[in-house]
Amino acid sequence: YSWGQPSRDSRNPDEVKEIPEFQVATSSITSLVGQPVYLPCRVRNLGDRV
């Protein structure tokens, strides 16, 4: 697997898989000073990758 390049299944080399990509998410996050912030992230075409 390579970021930016479609990966190929070694069992079926003619089949090109779509690469994972970040989806557009909320661009405005509000937090209190000194508190943890959790940034949401959505990824398309993740498949069985974790």
C-alpha cells in the first residue's frame, strides 16, 4: 500500500483498489483553554485497514 497511489491486490493484479482519503469534516471546533479537544476524522475507502 502506498499513500497517493492506488494499491493492487496481489491475488488479482488487474483490479485497482481505491485509496483511503479524508472526508471534509467540521472546520470549526470550540474548546475551553486547558481542556482536551477531540478532533473528528472520517476516512473513505478504509476497507479492512485500521
